[in-house]
Amino acid sequence: GNCACRPSAPPDCHLRYFKMDPTSGSSPANGQPTRFREYAHMAALGWTEPDGSILWQCGGSLIWDNFVLTAAHCVLDARNRAPDVIRLGDLDLYSAEDDRYAQQFGIAQ
């Protein structure tokens, strides 16, 4: 005969999105400063402000010559703006000391 049973639902995922505490601040990788070429494919995503300054608020990984993979929450900022600039090869975004090999590009989409 025919069974009128439904398949059971998949088990509940215990992983949940949570918002970071804004007072937690940021720190270097694992609490240690990075070294040149240690994270060669790491990218910083930034939002250009009206005064020309850039807010570096997200990261991503260079996965192909012109593709950076980032988290879904990095697609728009709190003001519903998409990032417009990406920076590669810079260990300290707020210092010009290590900028010799840094590359910065506009984001097409």
C-alpha cells in the first residue's frame, strides 16, 4: 500500500547568526601581528566616505584574478551601501609603512 507519512524534517542546525558586540574592537590575526606574505590572498573591503576617507569594514579572499569571496553580511553596510574599494597586500591599513606592494582597486560589482 500507500504510505501517507511525511519524511521527517532535517535536524535543527545549532549554528546561528549573531551580531558582534561593537565594543569588542578588532585585533590582529590570533592576537599576533601578521608578517609579509603570511595571508597573501586576504583582501580588505572598504566604503569611500564623502570626505574621501575609506572605512575598511570587511575582509575577503582573492579566489581568482578578479574575484574576491566575502561573507554575505559584507555586501551592504549599515547604511545600505555596497563596498566600492578593495585593497590587497597591506598588512596595516592605517599605516603607510608597508604599502610598497599594496594594490587598491575599485569594485565593479
